[in-house]
Amino acid sequence: MAELTLVQAINLGLEQEMRADERVVLLGEDVGLNGGVFRVTEGLQEKFGEDRVVDTPLAESGVMGSAIGLAIAGMRPIPEIQFEGFLGPAYDQLVNHGGRYRTRSRGAVTVPLTVRVPVGGGIHAPELHSDSPEAIYAHHPGIKVVMPSNPYDAKGLLISAIRDPDPVIYFEPKRIYRAFREEVPEDVYTVPIGQARVVETGNDLTIVTWGATVYQALEAMDKLPDHLSVELIDLRSIYPYDLDTIVESVNKTGRCVIVHEAPRTCGFGAEIATAIQEHCFLRLEAPVQRVTGFDTIMPYYKLELDYLPETPRIVDAVMACTAY
Amino acid sequence: MPTKVAYQAKINYIQILNEQGKLDEKLSRGGLKDNDVIRLYEMMSLCRHYDEIAFKLQRSGRMGTYPQNKGQEAIGAVALAAQPDDWLVPCYRENTALFLHGLPMEHILLHWMGDERGNQIPDGVNVTPISIPIGTHMLHAAGIAWAQKLQGNDTAVFTFFGDGATSEGDFHEAMNFATVLKVPAVFICQNNKWAISTPGSKQSAAETFAQKGLAYGAHTIQIDGNDIFAVYKAAKDARAKALKDGKPTLIETLTYRLGDHTTADDARRYRDNAEVEEWLDRDPLIRTRKYLESKGLWDDAKQEAFDEDAKAKVSQIVKNAEGIAKPTTNDIFDYTYETLPEDLKRQRDTMKTHSLGINPQQETLRSPTGAASRV
């Protein structure tokens, strides 16, 4: 079994699905010859040709809208939007058409689409290269939203997304693109959409997070007093999300801290906190805590680590929650 | 250094059947045959009836907002230029083309009656649902055409939009993608002079809408859009070119919206009656009938019999549309995804209980006697 980075795992998943299904095509800005700005699609144009790995004009709405057309006509397009900050121009196409065609046509017209988007901060990037808009898309019916946090899940979730009959946004946490390697099976496998992963089991408190902040949470857990037993849940799928795993965990621990990079107000943590009070009310020992980005514009990179939910803030929240 | 011309272009305009019903024999060669003209004339006339009845249905509260197609029926000639497997990606003023391409006529009424089943395109009919937001669907046409190319199909895609839509960014992205990727798409701008209350002069400073295609390296042509021969020829030529060299065409049809934008609009607020009167003389139905009469293919008796028959047909279509059972509330949920996520199932199932879809967890807050304390 090869040890791969997140980038390599995605690349492998793309290659295997392209080999297995000739309807799968990649399109986007610089995805072909250049292999994408993060080199996620490196080598794929050489392997599959210019018809299946397509450098498009520089227009996100065009990428998304033409991908929707490809999907309507029976292809399995995988558009790449170069950075999450550039989803804005494609938003209308994705939300108002990609997510609505099935409903609008009562199932006659469907849009199997996997939208790949690097997401999140922490890489010293310019403006609009570091945001976390997952909750915006989770809010829109008809679309699924996933965000893997490790190479194994990256490949498995990608294959699920490509085979899914509905539009899926596949957010790639760019901060951990090459942060570490992990064993990734050569065999084709899937990680089901909508299933969380319990990273660490524990009894005293539950941390729920996803994407790159899984590692901030793990770091925080290392800094906690030894007697504290913390359960860490990596959500993996933002919509649909694994309510049962969260409820089961919080009913056991009675305490929960939610961590995400996105701004606090209407962040996906708000949805989870609401669900917890609905399902675990009588078991809660403390108010649910959120450690999130602030309700501000994501700062330029000199201040990005002050904005992101870094380890000390998570430790604080866990201690406050357990002391409540 | 002397200035050189880097690029020069012109926009051709064609009219084949003039307002008096006289045909340009040379330009019409290889075009519509007599039986095509009769077929088109009959569909155009049927749709005129359909429009009138739809208007009355709205006024009498039996249907929601409806955009009349009146005056723009000649666009149906595109369907005759299309092959059965070609795709039509419409806006909402192309009824004649959609019906001729196989869309059952009650579908459009159902759509405007607030029923998504109007968009449930039957298998084998390559038409996308009519598109309400302006100017976004041409990108889907570009993508569908791209798929035809990748799949090695010998099919083309025709997409329709108005003059106002050319101001939308997606129009430009669609033209650009289609031409750069060399896909078999045909872009048809129905320039009906008005985008609700905004005239063409406030939409664009360009002399023609067709010339916008030049910037993308597309073939371009402007035609008399009330002339079925010109519409047919332009569409047929564009189809052939798109399939031959992968070079899309932008066709600008000069036509006129004889009715209001929709039943919710009153065009008298913003346009002169004199202008409408002028265009009434250019009505595509009048000139097509004149042509047929000049060839001895149509007369008053035929018209009378046709109108009787058309009224009965439309009345049956209305019956079909109104006769369909109301959709169930499950339908709100069941088409959101192919497989419903658990939470959506919960929402769907509780919607049918006394909780009426409020948060299912609140069910447990109710007293055993059922006296709900809604929060």
C-alpha cells in the first residue's frame, strides 16, 4: 500500500474513476497541461488526453454552467474551481441550476456533478484564497457538501461523490494538501457520503470538526490534562451530515465543542449545536461551545492564524466546557 | 508605420418571405417545402389560440402568470431545421419550436399552473425545461453540445434567449465556451425589442445584437425573425456549420413581442401603440397565410375549419392540464435528491402529522392530551 499525501490520494481517485468510467471528464482553469495550481490533476491530461482533461476559459460561471450541461447530457463532469473564493461567480449556476434541475423537472433532468474546490486558510495566500464557505452550500437544497481531512477519506469520498447521482461539492482543505502521508489502498473503495468518522473515542467531552481543523483539535487534545477523555468526530460530510454519530457521542459525554474555520454566525456549527439541544437536551452538562472563525472578513495572511481556530482557543473552550 | 486593419467584419441580414407574403426564390431554394409551411402555419396558428386561452385562464384565476408568445411564433421553424435527436434549450417564448420538437402541449400550461410536472420532459424528447431566470441556460446548452461532441453524436443544440439576455455575463461565457471548445451549438437571440420595459437601445450600444458573436469568433447573422423561411434557413445553415467545423453561430432574429411581457405586465406603460400597430402588419401569421394563399394552399374555408379544430384541440389541452390530480406533498421532498437523506425523510414524514413539518423534535414537547404547545 502506498503512502500518499491528500493531493496524491485525490489524483489517484480521479485517475481510477476516469479509467473505470469514460463519462468522467475534468474541466477547469489550468487543470490540464499545468495539472492545476495545486497539481491535484497532474499527469491526468497526459494519461487521458485533452478531451477528458480540459483547460477552459477563465470563467467560473462558465465552468459550472457548462459542467451542468455536460451532466444533463449524460457525462460525469468534475469541474474544478481554483479557490473557494472564486465560487462566487459560479454560485448562481450551482445553486439555482445544479441543485434545482432534479426537483424542477421532477426527476427528468439530473445533474451528477462533482465540484472540486480547495478550501480554507493557513497557506499564506492572497485575498479570497482562504475562506470556508461550506455552510452556504449546505444551506442550499439539492446539493451535497463533503470535506475530507485525510488521504484515505479523500480518495473514498471522491469516488462516492463522482458516483453520486446528484451535485456534490468536494472541498479540499488546502492547508493539509501535503501536510502528511498516509497509507491509501490501491484498490477502489468508497467512503459513504453522510457518515462521520470517530477519530478518537472518549467519555468526557465531544469535539466535532471537519477538514484541516481536525489536526488543530488533535493538537489541542495533546495539551489537555491526562484525566480528560475526549471524543473527536470528523464530520467528513457537511450535508447530509451524520446526526446519529454526534447524538450518540454527546449523549455519552454530555459536553460538546464544535470547531470550524468559517465565521460563527450561521456557520455549520450553529446547525449542529441546534441539533444537539434538540436531541441531547437532558444529557447536556454544559452549553455547547463553538470555536470558529470570527464574523469578520478573513484577514490577509499576517493575521490569519489569529483568525483561525488554533489550538489554544480549542483548549480554552474544552476547559471552559468541562468546568461549567 | 501606417495603421493596418486588424479585423474587419460585417453582419449580413436576410429576409426571404416579405411582409406581403412574397418569396425570394433564390434564397428560398432548398428551404421549406409546401407541406413544411403548412405544418408550421398550423402550429403557429394553434399556438396563437393557445396563447389567447392561456391569457384568459390567467385572467379568470385558473392559471398563474403566463408570458404570451404572440408575434414570435415563427421561431418554430428552428424545430424543422433540427433533427429529432437535436436538443432545444429554451427560454420561455419558443412554444412553437418546443411543440414541434415533441414536447406535449399541456406541459407548458402545467408549468404556468405552478406544477413542476410541466417540466417533466418525456423520455426521448431532447428539450430542457423552460428557463425562467434570464440568460443562464445558454451555458447548459454549451455543455450539452460539448457532451454531443465527446460522445461522438451527430446532434446539435439550439438555445434561445432574448435581447435582454445578451447583457448577462453568462451569455458571454456561453458564447466563449462554445466557440473555444468548438461544440455544435446554435445561439438564437430573439430580439423582440423589449426586455419587459427596457428597449434594445438601453440594453446595448451596439448596432446589432448579432455582432456580439463576432467577439467570440462565431458565425453571425441577423434575420427577419417573423419570416419562417429565414428562420429555417439560418437555423439549418448554422446547424450544418456547427457540426462541420464546430463553429457556433449567433443568429439574431428581428421580431416583436406583440403582447405584454407576461400577464403581470402592462406594456402600455412604456411603449407607443403606434409601434405595436406597425409590428402588427409584420405578424408572422399574416404573411405566412398570404404566401400559402398565393400558392393556392390555403383559403378562408380552410382557415375557418382550422380555427374550429384548433379551439377544440386547445380546449382538450386545457382539460388535460387541469384534469391532472394535485401533486402530493411528498413531491416537495422526493425529487431533491435521488435518495433522500434521513433528515429530509424525517421532515417529509412529520409534515404529514399534526406537527405539520415543524421540527420533529418538538413532537415530544406536546402534552399527552395532544394540546400542542407550539414554540
